[in-house]
Amino acid sequence: MSRGRVIVIDDDPAVLASLEAMLAVAGFEVVVFRSPRAFFAALDELTPGCVVTDVRMPEISGLAVVERLKAAGRGDWPVVVISGHADVPMAVDAMKAGASTFLEKPIAPPTLVEAIASAIAARASGAAGPVDPEHDARLQTLSRRESEVLAHLVKGASSKAAAQALGISPRTVDVFRANILRKTQAPNIAALATLVARSSRFRS
């Protein structure tokens, strides 16, 4: 039995073939496109599914894919955005655009499979996005000051900018950053931006 439909968009043929094979083995029904333009040309004929799209592609970016899907009335299609050149502003922009998850390459297969499965489950339940109780629990372990530092870092602020805003030294911000990453088990701040966006604690 299929775990759901996944639509993969990537302009790198090798990456596209690898993702197609990996996701098929994981039990998903997979459809692939080598460009966003080809994807949108076929959109009206596609069965809804979870879209996995690279960010940096010619003509149409992965972030534009998210926005165009909403404009086309497919805003309920979950989108997992992936990138080999990730940074905090990019992660934040992806989540603001409506992506379910932002993942940085290289991506471990279990991580991608879990992200897709969570996105599909959230869509089926009508939730705004996949909220992971474990992620929420980790964020709850942060002190008030760590939460304040986190709020600045996930907006793309440098240690110096966050320090100036909070009236502390950049070195102190770096210490808080290390503690935050350790407590949340996030590999980097870009991943943290996604975690925060998916957390019920930070949702209005």
C-alpha cells in the first residue's frame, strides 16, 4: 500500500533519480519533474501530493514554487523545500512562504522520509503544518534568555546584531547559541528556524 504521492522537482538529473529511487523504496508513489515549468504545465492533471522541491533552479526557484502553488489554489499541497546552499534567511523565507519543512542537503533518507510522512499526515488532518511534540518539548527546555536569543537568530541576525539588541556581548550570544543547538538537537540555525516555525509554542 502506498504511503502517499510525492512529486519531486529538481533540475539535477542525478539527484532526481536518486530521490525517486529512495522514495519509491520507502513506499511512496513518486512523480518527478526536471523543472518547475514542467511541473506547472502538468499541474491540472496531477493528483494532489507532497511536493519536494530544490530551491535553486533556473527560471523558477523552489520558494516561487510554494507561492505559485498557493496562487493556483493548491495551497493545501504540502511542500518540503530542500537546498544544498541553505542559510537562515532562506529557511525563514521558505517557512513564511508556506513550506511544511526546510531541509539542508545532504539529507539522510530517514529524515526526508519522516518530513514527507509528517507533511502528508498534517494535510490529511487539516492541520496548519506538522507540529512535533518532541520538538516542542525541546524548545520548552530553553531558558527565557535563550528563547530571546533564539528569536533573533532565527530571523537571520548575526551574533553581533543579536548582542546589540539584547544588551549583551557577542561572545555571550555564541554561548547561548551553542546551548540552544545542544538542547534542541538541531544541527544548525537554519534547521532551528524550521523547528521554530513548526512549533506550537511559537505559533500565534
